[in-house]
Amino acid sequence: MAEHILDSTLLSLLACPQDKGPLSLVRDGNGDSLLYNPRLRRAYRIDNGIPVLLIDEAREVSDAEHEAFTAQG
């Protein structure tokens, strides 16, 4: 799959649909980009450059993933 980068302006406008807080752009262990909410420890996938910000589509992350994602900034 081709890599798509979110525009920084778009990223600054996006919010978690659950708690309405900011999201971080991170990479998972496979190198795929995700939007991450460290407060709820939930990750939202990005399909073909389009963030999938549906609460039912988010996934919980493990403690190890949380540490890796928060270290990315």
C-alpha cells in the first residue's frame, strides 16, 4: 500500500471522536501510520490517507505499544 502523509494543518484539526482531544500521528510495528489517543490508549487506522475516526473502528493498544507510541511524540 502506498504511504500517504497527513497534512500538518489537517492533523491539527483532527480530534478523537470519543474524548474530543488531540491525536498524535505515530507508526506501528509494521511501519503503518496511525492516529493515537494516549489518554484512552486507542489507535485509529488511516486508510489510503483517510483517517478512520469511528469509535467502533478504533483499537485498544497494549502497554508496550503505548510506550512506543508516546516515545514517538
